[in-house]
Amino acid sequence: MGVAKFGVIQAKLALLHHPSGSVLSHKHECCSCRSSAAQPRKPISWSLVCGLMLFCLGMISLFTGHVASDLECQRSRNFPDAILERSSNGYLLIGASGGLNQQRTGISDAVVVARILNATLVMFLLSKGFLINSCDHWKKPPYTMRVPRKSPPEYYLDQVLPILQRRSVLQLTKFDYRLANNIDDELQKLRCRTNYHALRFTKPIQELGQKLVTRMRAMAKHFIAVHLRFESDMLAFSGCYFGGGDKERYELGEIRKRWETLTDVDANGERRRGRCPLTPHEVGLMLRALGFANDTYIYVASGEIYGGEEMLRSLGDLFPNFYTKEMLAEEELKPFLPFSSRLAAIDYIVSDESDVFVTNNNGNMAKILAGRRRYMGHKRTIRPNAKRLGPLMMERDQMDWDTFLQARKKS
Ligand SMILES: *[C@@H]1O[C@H](CO)[C@@H](O)[C@H](O)[C@H]1NC(C)=O
Ligand SMILES: *[C@@H]1O[C@H](CO)[C@@H](O)[C@H](O)[C@H]1NC(C)=O
């Protein structure tokens, strides 16, 4: 059994062989609310429309689990025993790059590719320039190739295997999302097993994460984790306006200049089209509208937040029992502070354990957590549909809270 230690993730990969066993394909449930989204003529019916939309959102989110994960997995704990392979077609070198969750996806895919090729997998961390396995005994740099994105297993067999066999050491570069989503059930099962069972956070991270969960649970039986992405670059890139006045327009405008190809966009139009991330305040409003009382305990998982504490306070005002990792652990968090991916890992653990997980984005962490929570089979995830909520939030500014809530209740 090989144990690979990454800064954050540790993997027990003892499962390169995977005999048969069936996996049911996992279809996405969709609920359409188109009928309620028809444009009304009279202004008065807006509140009704908003209410209906909100109601639909609630239904979608709460009852069908409005989640979309790249990784479709059928839950299982009955895995066949690992079978030792006695022969290998060569060494496959793959680097894990990017943030925490991109690395996680990369590692899971790499294990599957190694399985497809019957290769010996050597993984290393690109971002740190750190080799997990010492590769000194390869005298010359390995032959490298880059496979197209989302390649199917056949591509690996037809195009990569011959090269691996000829060279015996092959490095696949830029290995992000290089394996198709739709693969054979057995291979998918291996991918899920790697992602959800084999990959673990290192002990100090796991322990602190669990401590924070315990501290939340000591205060409340149930809590909601809100995963917010609200970094200045991301906001600037969106071209949206978030209510911060001239200061915000100037600051985000300056950042936006970094991307020379970006043209000016109409911030209101973007919002109406649902292209703007929900602000912390809007996420709070949505939760309140969904019926979560103001005494609900909230854990906020986030990195940099544009507008900092003030921006977060707009959520804290709606839910006074509001916590972050910094509030729950001061001294203990210090060793992790220089490493953003370790901090993200701590948020990941608390979010995973929460009773309800809410996110304002569709990034890697949101996707992986949504998938994992569904895989584990008992936890609710709410991912607001910005396309539907964006216009609703705009209208909300023009009606008072009671109308907003009542519209929702009436529907
Ligand atoms: C890998 O090994 C299995 C049996 O252990 C075999 O069925 C399969 O054809 C091999 N694949 C390759 C690409 O060598
Ligand atoms: C929470 O809501 C209740 C009514 O549902 C209200 O009486 C109370 O003042 C609110 N608390 C805060 C801190 O807003």
C-alpha cells in the first residue's frame, strides 16, 4: 500500500485493480419552474412572481437537491479487495496542480488513468516543486505529453499506451480535467473511491477541522455552513455592481483593467441575466426567505471577502449567531494562516459536516462538496440559481421585506 503525503492531502492508494460490481447510473433530477417565470405585464404581480420563483427555488433546492457535481457517484462501502498487480506497463508521472480541490480532482483522475494503462503511478505536487517520490534514478528528464481535455479511456489506450510502453517512463503534463466525465462504471467507481475514501487530509488539518465542528455543535444542534466566494478579482471580472458606491466602482474598475480584452458591461443587465455572484447579504436574505430563523447558527467558510468584515456583517445582521474559523480558533489557526489551501481544507471539513450547506458559487470546492454530501447520502445542499435569483434580488430592493416574505408564503 502506497501512502503519498501531500501538504494537505494524504492518500492511501491500494486499489489499482477493480473487479466487477455494478454501479447504477445516477441521473440528475431536474425541476422546471418555467411557468412561474413568465414576464408579467402589471407591476403589481411582481411580488407574486418573486414569491413563486422563490418557492420554486426552495422546492428545487430542498427537495430534489439542486446540486450538480462533475463527479457522479453511487454510494458504496462494499469495495472489492485490492488485487496486487504483478506487471506494469511503465511509470506514469503526473503532477497535481492548482488549488486544493483541483488537486483532488487531478489525483482521482490520475489513479483512474493509471488503472486504464496498468501503469505505476508517480504523483508529485507541482505548486511546491516538491516530489513525493524521489525520481533521481531517472537519469534523463522523462518524455512528456499532454492529452486533450476530457479524453475518454480509449484515447489513453490508443494514443498514450504505445508511448508508455516504448518509453517506460511518461509524464503527462498539465493534468487538469484530462479524463472524460462519462466513463465505464468500474472506472467511475474507482474514481469515486479515490476521491471520497482514499484521499484524506493530513492529521493536523483533520483534527482542527473536527474541533471546529465540535465547537459549532456545542452551541447548536444544527448549523448551516455558508461557503462564500467574494474575492475582488472575481467580482471585478464579473463586471457587476455590488452596492459599494464609487469606492467599489473605482477599486473593481482598476482591477478589471488587468484583463485587456474585457469590455465594459452593463452591471444591471449582467445581474438580470444572473451572471453576478450573490453577495453575503443576498445569501442571508435567501436563507431567511427559505424559512431559516434569525437564531440559526451559521458557519461562514470563505477566503478573501471583498469589503471584509463589513461585507460579512451584512450577513451577520440577518443571522447574529454567525461564526468563522477565525472566530472559533485563534491560536490554533496560526500555523495554517500562511497556507490558503490548508485554510480551505479546514473550511471543507466544517462545511462537509454541516447540516445544510449553502454556496454562492459554482467553483471546485462547491462542486466537490455538493457531490460528496450527496454521496454520503444524508445532507442537504442549497445552491441558489443566480439566473432566477438575480432579478428577484433586484426587485426586492423595490418592495419591503414583508411583501417579499408574504409573496412567498401566499404561493
Ligand atoms: C491491465 O491488466 C488487466 C488484468 O490485470 C488486463 O485485463 C488488461 O487488459 C490490462 N490492460 C492493459 C492496457 O495492459
Ligand atoms: C429574531 O426574530 C424575532 C422574531 O421572529 C425577533 O423578535 C428578534 O428580535 C429577532 N432577533 C434579532 C437579533 O434580530
